[in-house]
Amino acid sequence: MGNRCKKGTLGITRRKHLQQLAWVIGTGTVLGIQGDYGQVFPAGLGFQAGRGLTREQVERLKTTKFHIQQLTRGPRFHWFGYYDKFQFDPTDRYILGMEVNFDLRSPRPEDEIRIGIIDREDGNRWTDLDKTSAWCWQQGCMLQWLPGSEHEIIWNDRGPEGFVSHILDLKTGRKRTLPLPIYAVSPDGKWAVTTDFRRLADTRPGYGYVGFPDPYAEELAPEQSGIWWMDLTTGQHRLIISLAKIAAIPFPGRDTSRAKHWFNHLLVSPSGKRFVFLHRFRQPGANTWLTRMITARPDGSDIRILDDNGVTSHFIWRDEEHILAWSRRESPGGFYLFADRPEKEVHLVYRDPDGHCNYLPGGEWIVCDTYPDANRLQHLYLYHVGTGQKVPVGAFYSPPEFKGEWRCDTHPRVSRTGRWICIDSPAGSEGRQMFLVDLSPLWEVAETS
């Protein structure tokens, strides 16, 4: 990789560079404030990325070439994983990532990966920060900037007796360990919800962690497993929703008594008042699973089933009361907006194949991707909600060997300002790497109107 910073490299020690990094982070950033559309934006930022565009302006964007830069280099492999985490710091200068020395196979208990930080204003210099042995190909180790903090990051790891999480203060170097791993963090960074990564490793390889077997593997819907809430200051935690409780809620038209149940894909709402998760179950001998999308309060109360058609996939909070999710409510499926209210309210936003969706600041644009097409191209695009038009951003080749558990989805992550998107994609002989997409044409087309 181009510019690296580890001990003995380029004549600078890792500790010295971390001290420099801490000084910049400690003096050069601003605290995030809570905004709509599931993001935390820098204070004082005007959320005007491509706002109020006409149909003609959006049409012009369709012929725009967005600048795409390869952010990391081989021989090691780099990626970040899921699309619903803070990969960028509040100023968009620093980008988190993970590094591994192998690819195209399942993780083993002895496999460790490195976590690091990229400085965009210093030649994309990589600074090694720490390591972990609790990770998967699709979601990594849940590495992210701690919401509400200028200089803290959080990630999962494996301890002697179970999976844990760490919070590292990049300004002081102080690191503390919490007794549970995290899945989704509250917008103020005070608490998190999590599920059982041991069970996920069994039921959905590519999303769970190896190293500890599921103690309830033979139980279809255990009382002792489910979703936990954890205080990120004290580490206090409690089981708030059990698999047994959700499995007991009837699924219209289906008998789930012989199915194996699990939870996946948790995400807290922009205000932290609720969270969403997927309840999945597989019948004996079935090739796939069925899904329903559910929301609840942080204490596990006021459970609402928003979508029970059986096929719900990727989602994102649009605002405090609405969730954009891909669903097969009507064949062949599409992106629907679900109101998180006791009375069900749903409407179709647009029809397109399943992808990883997110909103740019302001909610006028959706950024999404696709799975590989017949030519093994994964397409990154913008969808303009007001005019219903798609703007192509890029197409990325994914070789056939990137499949199943170790496939390399692009998983577009939006920066805090909405100016940048970071994705994962195979880079020829360099394997999976991270790429940076510049969305400045959204501003430029508005200025030339």
C-alpha cells in the first residue's frame, strides 16, 4: 500500500505518528450533531448536496464522470464492510479500514486482522491501530467512529471467555474493553444493542464470528439468546428480546414451530428512541430463510412488526419515523418506505433489484449498489427521489471467485458531509481494496443552474 506508518517504516515510529494524529484530531475537528436521515453531521454544515435539483439538472448528471480513486493498495487486502456505520470522522479527513493477509476463504479462529486509519490529507497514509480476531467478511469487526465523539473508535474482538468490544481514544491512546460485542450503536454513543455472533456463525456464515460455538445450537428458539442492550460507559447489559419471544409471535400463513430462528441486521433510529432488526428462520431442509422486519424500544418493549411478507433485506432509517427497505411485498420486489407506527403504512419508492441503500444528507438522494450482473459488474448509482431518476456513478468488476461468504459487495458508505462515498471492490491482482468516490458534481450542477 502506498504510504504506510508502522514501526521502522519511512523512518517514523507508529507511536510518533499516532501522537501527530491525536494532535490533529484533538484540534482540527468539530463535534458531530444529530441530523436526520440516520447520520451525524459536523456542526454548522449546510446540508445542500444536490438539493432542489430540476429534472433537467438530474438528466445532466447522468453523463457526468465521477472521480473514483483507489484508496488502499496491496499486497495486503483492505475493506470496511457494511454500509450503515461511520467510516469517516466528522471532518471527512480520516477513514477507518481493516487489513488482512489472505482472501477468498472462511476465517479461522487463529486468523487476526489489523484495523487502521487513513489520512486523506497525508497521501492516504495508513496508520496501524490495533488488531482483532472477531470478524467476518461482510461486516468486519463492526469497526466505526463512536457516534457523538470526535476521536473515539469502537470495534469487536475475542476475549478469553467470549466476544467483547473495545473503545480506543485516538487522542489519549486510552483503550477500554466492554463485556459484550456491539452490533448497532446509539446516535449519542452511550449504548449499543447486539445479538449472538456465535449463533450467526452457525446460521449465516459471513456475518457471525468463529472461535466460540453456539451453546444453544440444538435449540430452535432459545430463551437465553436474542438481543442485548449494553451501556457503553459501565458495560452493564441485559437481554431485552429473546428468540423465544419473537418466535412465539405468529407468522401469517406459516408454521414456524420446527424452524431454527436467529436475529440479524440491527440499526438504531436517528434519535435513539427505537431500533430495527430482522427476525429470520429456516425450515428443516430448506435452502433459504424467511424474514420479517421488526422495531422496538431500547428496553425491548413496544414491538412492532413492520414487514412480514417473508423477504425483507437491506434497510436504512430515513428519519425517526420511516425506514427505507428492500422488500418483495409485490414481485419482483423494490425499495419501500415503511412508517414505524402501530398502524401499518407503506409505499413504494422505486423498483430495482436488491442493494445496500443509504441516504445522502438531506434525504433527496439515495445511494445504492447492485449485486454482480451477467458480466460480473456491480453497479453503484444515485437515485433522485424527487424526479425518480437514476444516475450511474460507477461499475466495478467482481471476479467469479468472489462469491458466497467471501464475496466483496461494494457496501457504499456515505461521509458525514455527503461529499464522499467509500466502497469495497476487487482491484485486479491486488484483491479486495477500498475506493473513494467524489460526489462533488452534485454541488457543481446546482451551482451552474
